[in-house]
Amino acid sequence: MFARKILFWMSLMGCLAVAACADDGYISGVGGTIRLMSEHPSIRMASERVHVTVTPDRAFVAARFVLENTAGPVTVRIGFPEGGGGGEVKHPRFERFASTVDGRPVRVRTTPWAGERDLQRWRAKTLRFARKQTRIVQVRYQAPTGRNVGGTRNFVCILKTGASWKGPIGSATVVADLSAIRDYQTRNYYPKNCVPRGDTVQWHFQDFEPEENIGIAFHHAFLSFVRGHREFRPYVRYLPARDSDPATEPRIADGVLMTPAETLVSLLGGSAQWHPESHVLLFRRKRQRAQAQAPGNAVRVGGKEYPLPRPIRIERGRAMIPMAAFARALGVDIRYDRAGRRIRVAGD
């Protein structure tokens, strides 16, 4: 029995600029390089299912591919390309990468990094198909989510590589669990033919030739602060900084306005000091003095303790406070205009 050797690759790519997954692509090695082929002659993808848990910093991916050999015996080499590029990315990587074939763990070989600005390496393994055999390939891994300089994070699932299989893909389902990013007010999905349900969003395709990819982009809403007739965004100065992070941008978390303490200083004046040795946040303004523990659910002003709807937290070195409740303890009324995404400051 003659077994042909055919080289093809499963494209599942993650990088800092865009964290990504993909479905299988048939690729051939030519002269030491890899190129995508137009169509595999005998192996088709009967189905694929991808489940992604998206968090602000990581995407956790579990993918299941059902591959059918429509001809005689064949030996193939399967690989997941791992790439990175854009800006300062030096060593992008999958974490805890593992693969099984028909439920059994398989050894995966990682090739060295190649390239300069745009890096790439492969997670490769060899797989044999008997005549008319169906095999199930599964992959699990985690990778950083993508992020641009404006703070928008993203996850992309590349479907186009699936067009290299014999005929159309039988069915494909991609399910994303977004419960870890529910506090992000701005969430966009593409393509638009998806079904959002609570904290999940799902895409389903049947007998299709993939022509576009799936993406999720999320960002804390840009909130404007209004005091009197003046509108401003006191936190924008943090965004271009090398140590900035969307986790410390003003946001609405479970209906509560959370901002860095510096934002309250920008609005009302005064000063805020964090004392890490005692976990105490001090806010001074005019003759007022507010003190709170972090983490903590109360703020003390003038000997009186005021409860807070959410605890004060230290995130990336900044004290995040429930701003409206904190300000009311100081005699300042702050309200959130949901329709206009504005924070209105009144009273003093």
C-alpha cells in the first residue's frame, strides 16, 4: 500500500497586536519556506468547533477539528503557526499548548523563531490517515489578547485558512465566553451574523468556503466629565504612557463608576496619596481629609464612615475608587449620564 507524504499546516496564530486562532490550512514546504496551497486533494474538514474564553489579558482557546480522508492512505504533517509582530513584540508565545489526536496526547515539536520584525514559529506533529479514515484533532492553549496604543483589546479567529481543504467545510461553530470582560462598555463583533446571548457570542456556518475572519474588539467606553460648562477627559494623559493599561481607565463596573484617584483630584482639586506600607489612601481637599483602606468598602471623612458600593482596589499601581460615592462623602454630587456617556459634577 502506497502512502503519499503531504505537508499541511493548521494555522492558529497569536500575537500581541492581535491574539488569534484559526482553522486548518493545507500548506506545502517549498525550498525551506512554507506556502499556503489552494486545496488539499483528499482531506476535507467535516466540522470544527472553537471555544474561546476571552479575558482582558488572555484568550483561552479549545479547538476540535474533524478531518476526513476521502482517498487512500496518506501521511501528513500538522502544525500551528505562532506569530507575532508590531512595535516591540520580541517573543510572542502560546502558553500551555497541548494537542491530542483521537483523544490521545501527541508530541508536538516547536521550531525556532524565524524572522526579524514579524516573527514566526511552528508547533508541528505527524499524522497518518488510513484509507477513508476520520480523525479528530484537538488543541488547547492560551495567548495574550491583542492591544493597540489606544487601549482597545481584540481577539481574532482566522477562518480563511480553512478554504485550503477539499471542498467546503461541513460546519463550523465558534463560541466566545465574554463573562470576564462584561465591564467593558464597548464591544464589537465581526462579522455581524453572530448571536449574542448574555455573556456569550456565537457564530455558526454550514457548508461554506470561509472568506472572512471572526473578531472581537472591546474597550472601556471613553467617558467625558462635565463640570459647569466645561467638558474634559482628565485620564486621557495616561493612555500613551508606556505603563498605561485599560484596567486603570475610568469605567462603569456593575453599575458603579470606578476611576483612578487621580481623576477625582483632576475634577475637584486637592491631592491623593497612597501609602503602600499601611494600605491607606489619603485624599486632601481644602479643609477636608478622607481616608480609606485599600482594599476596603468604606471611606472616613471628618470622623464619620461612609459605605462604598464597591471596594477600593489597587490596579497596576493606581488606586481605583468608586468615584461617585467617594465624592458624595466629600459633599460633591456626581452622576452618570448613560445616554451621553458623561459624568456630571454638581455641588461643592
